Amino acid sequence: MTATSDQGAAAARLALLAAVAAVLAPFAAGTTLGAIRFVADGLDALTITLLRLGIGAAILLPLALVFARGWPRGRDLWLVIGFGVLMFGVSQWLVSASLVYTSAARGGILASTVPFMTLAIAASFRVERLTWLKGAGVFVASAGVVVALWQDASAVPGGWRGDALMLAASAVLSVYNVASRHLARRYPPLIYVVCNLVPGVFVLAALAAAGGVSAADIPVDRDSLLAIAYIGVVGSALTYFLWLWALRHTTPTRVAIGLTMNPVGALAAGAVVLGEPITLGVWLGLACIVGGILLTNWQLRDRGAGDGG
């Protein structure tokens, strides 16, 4: 086997691992939506988001300081901080705010609009070439989202406000996926996620302090504390690391298409933890979503901004 073929095989394995990470991360994030919904009645959205990101930062920052090398400086540092505020200060607050008004299941389904938005933005700015296979994958997955929403029995009165907030969060995340991709590839994922996460935490902490939020507002019963811990460890530290690692090693659309696994995790958590109903139509919609993921990732050997998959 030649050196070129070895490099090609290594690239294919890396692309496969990135695709797997891009599916695992949103599935884990989807289960987190159930935990957020569980504590949403007792905590405001800002506090939930601050706890989620603060726990994640507390886990990842010491690891980065000990093991990571090659921190961003100069203009890159300011760009990373800006992306961190966009992603963690804005997008994640919108996610928490949406779940005050809508169910975990609908929140997860609406988060699956990110692939369509990401592909549209990436193609518009020629960051990624639109091919029939990618287009078909996103179309099938998006059709699954529509079917799942149409058949979802967990909708609540006035839930349109939560739906709108989740769509706004998806739009912000789509912009982040495309705009931050090349910058994210310059640095190790652990460093990049910490440099994104910590500025977001500081912004949210400042807003919380200005709004009079205090530790006394946090519930102390066992179930709520377990839910908060799950939100921080799985929904922040693990999810964001896997997400940025995948974004570094594959294209924005292939990372974003993994978000269609978000409702699978959300539906599972909503059914098990919150007792939210799941209809046959929702499962049919999810089948379309999974099909879209497979279509978009069919040619994993083609990588890069202009890949042909």
C-alpha cells in the first residue's frame, strides 16, 4: 500500500469518525432538552443557560490548561470570542428560552431545521458546493421535520413562541457553523470550545448579575440537581467538544445534518422523563430524517469545502 493510499484511508476513517461524532453530539443534546424542560418551570432561561455553560466550562477549562497547546492570539482571539458569544451567549439562551413555551419533542424537531439553513448559507457564500446528493439528503430530512411537526401530539397552547425562539436559535447556529469553520480548523477542538465557551459564560453571568439572579434561585431537590448536572456535563462539555471536533474534520452541512438526530434524543427524553406522547407520524418523520443523514454522508471519502458528496 502506497503512502498516498494510506493517507486516503486515514482521511476516510477520519471523515467517518467525524460523521459519527456529528450524530452523537446532537443526540446527546436532544436528551438534554428533556432535562431543560424538566427544570424550566422552576428556573428562568438565563439561569438554565448559565448553569449549563458554566458547568461545561468548569470541566473543560482545567483540561485545556493542562493538556492543550496552541491558544489563539491577536485577531484570531477576538474572532473566537465573538463566535463564542454568538454561539453560547445568544444561541443557547434562545434554546433555553424556547423550552419555557414548547415541549422538548417540538424543540428537538425544530432544531433539525439547521441543516437546511446551513446548506443554504454555505452554498450562498460558496463555502460548500451544493450537490444533488447533499440537496436530496437535506430535502428528505427537512420533509421528515415537517411530517414530525405535523403529527406531533405534544404541542401546547401558545407554543408558537417557543417554536419561533427555537427557529431563531437554529438560524444563529447555522451562521456559526459556516462562519467559524475555517477558524475552528486552526486550533485543537478542546482549545476552541473553551475559547468559545468561557466568553459566553462571562456574558451570561454579567446579564444574570444585572438581572438580580442569585444562587438562591437554584432548586435543591435531588431530581432538579441531577437534571442540572446532566445539562452541564452531557449537554455542554461532551456535546460541544464532539460538535467542534466534527466541524473541524468535515463539512458544515455534514455536521449540520447530524442535528436531525436531535429530535430522536429529545423524543426519547420527553417520553421517558416528561411523559410526552409520540405518535406514529412522528416516527415516520424521524425515519425520513435518518434517511437524510445517510444520503448526505453517503460519500464520506470526499472532504473539504468543495467536496462532491
